Amino acid sequence: MSGLSDHSIKNLPQHLAIIMDGNGRWAKKKGFLRSIGHKNGVDALRNIATASAELGIKYLTVYAFSTENWSRPQSEVKALMTLLVSSLKKELKTLMKNNIRLSAIGDISLLPTKCRRELLEVMETTKRNQRMTLSLALSYSSRVEMVQCMKKIGQKLIEGEIKISDIDEAHIENNLFTFGMPDPDLLIRTGGEQRVSNYLLWQIAYCELYFSDKLWPEFDKEDLIHALQDYNNRERRFGKTSEQLHEEETNG
């Protein structure tokens, strides 16, 4: 691929979210075990995360393991958790080299002790990196996130810390897993499926959606560039008319 600087993208998303779908199907197509698909998926994530940081994207959030994934065959879950530990150890050098901070959203208390310990150690080591924040959605469910948010707010009401009139959109956002992060501007889903699968449901209210037929291990930097160029050509109105946007640009 040519250098990333060769691609002119005027309006980059500040926050890019990705549903990394297709590892298992890629492995099946190749005649491999599903675990090989997940390993190649890690390679794809490394390449996309590095490219995103080079392009200037500030936040990248990827759907790594959903709450629903716990119901998969135990052998696959165990393999995924083992891969998570080994990948965190191997990728620390890449994160530090590229000045990327690692974060996590979801109920990570459900992760095996070894996985959780390794994750927290890498997060601690990279916490001062400022080029980009890479967030792994692990044991994540948007509905669970919103239920937990409501419980936190309800407890504050019971204890008299807030009043009903205090509850607004900002208050809800401050109690989500993504507190402190801007909402995603662009959501990419690979693998040919066209649904959001209980992912960042509150946060993607005004997000642009991009679906790729590429299976995740096949999704490369050129595919990322294509998705970003498509995003760059869209008009984001946020309820306004095109004429209003053009007038704002003219007067801006």
C-alpha cells in the first residue's frame, strides 16, 4: 500500500468504532480452526490500530468480546481468553511505540483473573500515551451498560445526591462505560452483516454506519482508507438542513 500521507481525507472521524466480525467464517473458508481466525483477527487489529493512529484518529473502540459471547462453546471461550492474555503481552511494544493508550469498556470483572490482571497492567503502562486511545469492548453489552447506568443514577436519587430535574443527557453519558470519550462518528462493521449487535446503542445515535463484506482478518489499511473516504463524502446534518449547514460554513 502507498503511504497513508498520500490519501487526502479532509474530515476524519474523531472517534472510530469497529465491529470486528468474520474471524470464524474466515477460518472455516480457509479450512482452519476458529482459533486461527481469531489469531489473524489480532493481526488485523494491530494493523488497523496503527494506521488509525498514523492518520490522526484520536479514539478507536473495537468490539472484542460481547456479553453474549460467554455462551459460545467453552473451548472457544477459553481459547479467546488465552489469546487475549498472550496478545496483550505481545502488543505492549506496539502500543508504546505508537503512543497508544489502551482502555477497556464492559464488565471486565467477569474476565478470568489472569486476563483481567494482564489487561489492567497494560492499561496502567500505557496510561500516559496520548496519540490515540484504543478501547477494547470486553464482556460488553450496551443494554447492560444502560441498566447499570440507570442503577447508578437511581442510587444517587435514593441517597439525595441529585434530583429528578438534574437528570439530562449529559448526566446519563457521565454514567456510561464511555464516560470521558466523544461519541463515535463512524461505525464500521466487517463480515457482510448489517446490524449493530447491542454495541454502543446510546453512543451511536448520530453515528455514520459503514458495512464491509470483507471478513475481519482480510480487512486492511486500504479498506480502512476506503471507509474513511466514504465517510468524508457524507453530509452530517444532525437534524438540520443542507442549506443551514452551508450557511454555517459560509459564516463560520
